[in-house]
Amino acid sequence: MKTKLTIAALAAGLVISGSSFATGLATCDSGPRNTWQPQEKLEKMLVEKGWRINRVKEDGGCYEVYAVNEKGQRVEAYFHPTTLDSVPTQPRR
């Protein structure tokens, strides 16, 4: 009985925390959050380049951007939160 409860508790913990896992496509050594630039600044920078932003979120210590770029292509791009520089990504497996 104790084993079943332990397994159930572990499974529940994985489900609850699963949404906070990074995708692994990119990671940033982003340092303390108080050194990060605001997401709005990144969005403004990209819009000025001709991007249409759909969503910005944090992933792997980076800003992850879902957008349509200036060429009309759908993109998933990563940016360092302190420098707002583009971050290279690993290919999906």
C-alpha cells in the first residue's frame, strides 16, 4: 500500500511540475532576475524589425518568442534576457 501511495505522489509531482520544464532547445546563463531586461523591450525591438509577436515566455532561462518574422515565416526564437541577443538553439529530437 505504501508503495502505491509513493508512486501516486511521484506521478502527481511530475504532472504538476511538468509545465515548468525547459524544452532543451536553448538555455541561458541569465543570472539574477533583477538584471533581466523587460519582455516589452524585446517585443518592441522585434516589432521594429517587422516581426509580429504571438507569445513571449521564459524557457531555460531565456525569453522564448513565438512570432512571424519579417519574411512571413513562423518562428520559435530564443533571446538572452539580459542582452536581448539571439540565442542559438539545438535541433529538436
